[in-house]
Amino acid sequence: MISVLEFFRNLPKKKCQKCGLEITEQADCYISICEDCDHPAR
Ligand SMILES: [Zn+2]
């Protein structure tokens, strides 16, 4: 039986689905793309 801590520890790091950049932990943890891709340079 895997403890809850182990479960979260084994979760893969989130990566931007567009550029593959690792997404740092943020308040909004449901995003799947980085800020750069979420807000393209104008
Ligand atoms: Zn990105």
C-alpha cells in the first residue's frame, strides 16, 4: 500500500503542453501550459 505522500512524490512534474517547459507550482494548479504560452508575447 502506497502512502499519500509517496503517491504525490511520484507524480510527474507538470510540463507545458506547448513548449515542454516545467511549470512551477502556482496557486492555479490546473493549468497545463506555461505563462509564456498562456500569454503570448504581444
Ligand atoms: Zn510553454
